[in-house]
Amino acid sequence: MLLTFSKCLSKRGFSALTRAVDGLPQEGSFYSTSANDDDYEYLHHSSIPTMHFQPSLPRLPIPELPKTCERYLNAQRPLLTDEDYKRTESLVSEFKDNIGKELHAELVAHDKRNKHTSYISSHWFNMYLSDRAPLVLNYNPFMSFVDDPNHSQMDQLTRATNMVVSATRFMKTLRASILEPEVFHMNPAKSDTRAFRKFISWLPSRVSWYGAYLYKAFPLDMSQFSSLFNSTRLPCYGKDELVRDEKARHLVVMCNGHFYTFDILDPNGNIVPAAEIQACLSHVLRDRTPAPSHHLGYLTTENRDVWASAREKLLQCGNHSALKSIDTAAFVLCLDGDKVTDPVQLCQTFLHGNGTNRWFDKSFSLVVLRNGKAAMNFEHSWGDGVAVLRLFREIFKDSTERPRVHKASAPAKIDVADRVKRLDINLDASLTASIETARAKFDNQVNSLGINLCEYPHVNKAYVKQHRLSPDSFMQLALQMAFYKMTGTTTATYESCSTSAFRHGRTETMRPVTVLTKQCCEAFAQQTEHSAAELRAMIDACSAAHNNLLKQAAMGQGFDRHLFALRKIAETHDREVDIFTDPAYSGINHNILSTSTLNDASVEIGGFAPVVPDGFGIGYGITNARSGINVTSYPGSHNPKDFIDCFRSSLDDMCNVLESTKHAIQKH
């Protein structure tokens, strides 16, 4: 599960970035807003076709079975007693030499028959789409935008218009295959250059990846990008379905619980002029139709089979056209009437809202509040962070650097009543009862979720790198220390790592808990027994081990996805495998600490709910300005405020050690 978190968590911090960005357009700076003008239609024109690298991307490797077993045992060692570890070790040995070999051979054979994709792709889609749990809190994360550096642009109508235009420009640029390919540059000075692009554009697609590799540039899989727009997850009995209709030209806007639709592309496929989009959104915001007595969006928060049943009733009541409009829309824009500024309340609003103005099934929803605060909430089955963050980043950059309308801009004088259609929803008694039941469940669920934030401005990327440590390892070690301080134990921890360097790669689990982190936590709990130099050496060892594990995961050499695929194959044969019924296996997958980070200057904060009832959902970030965490929890779990206090204390302890040993380190 993706969590995006990066900027600051305090009210003051929310606007910090806006004071640091220079050179952005001021009010009165206009760009072309006319349809059929390339400057308006497209974000840019990449000299390398968008999917140029896709045919030559390397395939996600299947790890060697002995290596997977070894890595699995290494991850289990700090979590188990000696007795439990010996039992698990015996089961793993038996698995490796017997049934594991059979399952692995079947997986390899299946992978060879499906060279167009990755060995994990179909299993991962099935996992998401077959789960009957509600999407809200269980799957859909959010990430919020930093404020527009030009504060006059934070008017709801202005920001929403510019973001809709920018999102549509991204969509057209992607579909025209002129969106710059997603590439990770190890040495940007060498590869993020015009010469590199010219060289790559000359190469045939089937060898283009190898050309990029010569420059230490690594193209990333972009197969998920096509599901960003005109896409939705349909509730179906047993297993949901992902549908997409790229012929649709309209946007759906939710406001005050109503659904509105209007075209953002004209019949020729050109983007409707920004002033006309502004006029349509202005019409929606000025509509004084009372809110519906029963809000349809609640049904998207239901158990998926329950929602599938309700959807059938909706179709029987004559709502086929309305549902099709929602399902096929480019995306959903949610215009909320609230002016939320409190960081915790913003997280609540963007993660779940009050349920009346959301449609959680869409590939993504753009949420804009009355004060211009904005975020994306997205359904997770179709894709992961690479595609979403790229869209997010481009929307922010384009809407702030090249705004098409301003607060003083006059909306176009058009017949908006002819353009904008409010969707009529027909409900019978059984549907209104279903909505009320869904509302009660939703309220109970979201009201039980706690959100606690912590900002630590004294630690940032530069500070950690100055001490020759990895920022990610530093934050993860602080999280481990915090939990150990609070409970005296280590626990199963999940860190998401992208495998998008491979064709149809998704994610791999990186396991931050190691024997080294456990030893370090124990040592810091008894600091008087260890010198600062000894503690510093432990931090260094943890950082090096963490970096190695991250590299393994990113290169497809973790163990979680491999074991997951083997377990799924065993299930297809109704075979019970001891390693998967071992309490240690369920224990390591009961992730008390589910963590994720996705730092970008355009992201203010983000989050997701815990993945287990007694756990924490932890979004952490460390940027050039500060570090912080966003902790979600349910009642009955560990106390989140105690955890945050221990986290802050752990960072204090680690920084004290770094400061007291920095001169010795600098000499080396």
C-alpha cells in the first residue's frame, strides 16, 4: 500500500514551501487557453515516445528458492524466540527441499509461458480485486498538494479549474505518446540531457533499455499509466472488475452530494478552453439544489459484495446512464464546501471525508476544498506510486507554473445549463435502506480511526547525509526504536518498495527489522552500558544493512512476493503447506507497523489506515526542510501518542550520538 508524505505537519509548516518557491507566474501572467493550440493541448513534446522503453524492460526475476528461504529466515530471526525460530527453520528446510521445489518449478514454468508480464502481476491483481473489504481505509490512500505558491490562486474555483486543465493536458500528452518516459537517473548530469534523449530516440524500442543503461539511467515500467483516466473498479460478486473507456470525453464533479457532468474534450478531442471549464465549475458551485437525502457515494464504502448487490438494484431502477457517466468519466473532481486548515482534520477529509461527496471506486479523485486545499484519493488495485506520483507532480507543476485562469479571470459567457448536466439518481426503498446501512457502517469505521502527527524540524535529508547515513534507514531505525521503547519488543514491519524497474513490476516488501536493528534498540535502551562510539557504529551497521535490503527489494530479490506467489499456486491445488500454516508466517505478515514514504516537493502530507486492527499505519517523510510521521490507529491498539513521544525521544537519542561522534567520523 502506498503512503505519500513529505512536507510539514504543523499549521505553520503547511505554507512553508510557498515562501521558498521563486519565479512562478504572478497574477496577470496568462498562457494560451484556446482549444486546438499545442501549447494548451499538451504538457510538453518528448523526443522519446512515452512507451519507447516498454518492450525492452527487463522482466521481474524470480529469486532462487534457497535465497528466498534464507532471506525469510533472516527476517524471522529478530521476531521469534529461539524455540520458535528452530521450529520455523525446520519447516523452511523441509519446504526448500521438497514441496517448495515443486511449487517453484511450476511458477518458473508459468512465468516462461507469460513473458509479456511479471510472475506477480496476475496474483497481485487477484489479491486486490478478490478482497471483499471496503475500499475506504482498507485500500485507498491519499496525498495532498502543497499550497499554490501564489496565494491568490488558492481560490477554490481557480485552483480546481487549473488542476482540471493540467490533469487533462497530462491525459492528452500521455495518449499522444509524447509524455516524457519515467526514468530513474543515477547520474542526472550525464543522462538527464538533450544528448541522452537524442541518442535514445535513435535506438529501436527493443534495445532502448540497454542504451539507457549505458548512461546509468533506468527506465521504469509505465504499463499502469493507461489506467489513470476513464477508469473505475466495478463491484462484482466474488471479484471486482477494472473497466476503462478512453472514448469518453467528460468529467464528473461531485458537489454537495450531487453528481454533475460536462465535457472537458470537444468532439475533435481538443481540450475545452479553460474559461469554459471555469464557467462550468462556477455553475456547479453556484447550484443551490438541496443536498440529496440519501448520498449514493456511501455505497462505495461498503463490503464489495454488498455494493455489487446494491449496484444491481440501481441498474434495475433505471440508473444505467448515470452510473455509466460516473464509471467512464476521465476522473472525479470533488468540490467540498469546507475550509479545513487543521492538519489532522485535513488528513481525515482527504482520506475518507464524511462519505457524502466521494466516489471511492474511481482510479483517482481530485479533491479541492473551499479554501483551495487539494489532494488526490486513489483506488489502489490498478496501480502503485510511480504512476500516481507522476500525475500528481505534473498537475502541481503545470497548474502553478502555467495557470490558465486566475482569480480575477472572467468565466466564459456560455450557456452552462446546456453544458452541465446534474445526474438524476432513482432510488427505491431498498436502496435508501442500503445507503443508510452503509452510512452507519462508514461513520462507525471512520470515527474509530485516530490520526496523530509529529513534525521533527531538526532532522532533514542534509543533516542525515552530512553524517554519512541513509535518510530512509535513519527514519526506519527511529520507528523501530520508538516501538521498542514503548513495548520492549520488536514487531513485524512492512516498508513498501517499488519494483517498477521491471516490466509489470508492482511492489516488494522490504523488512526493516533485522538482528542489527534489534541489537541497536536494545543498546539504546541501556545507553549507560555503551559508549557513543559503540552506538554510532551500530547505527552505521543498521544503515548499511537497510540499504542492502532496499536494493535487494528494488531488484526483485525480496522474499515476500516470491512466497506469496508460491502460496497462491499451492492454493490452486488445494495443497496445505506447513510453512504457510506456521504461526511465524502469519505473524510476520501481521504488520503492526505498516510504513511507507514517497517524498516529493509537491506533496504536503498523505496517509492510509492501519492494515491490521492492532497496528499503526505510518507515513513518514524526510525532506530538505524537515522530517515527520503521520500515524493512524484504531482503538485497542498501542497508544499512538505514546508511540509519537517515543519516536521523538528516539530521534533525540540518535542525534545526540551523531553530534557527539561527528568529529571522529569526519576525521575518517
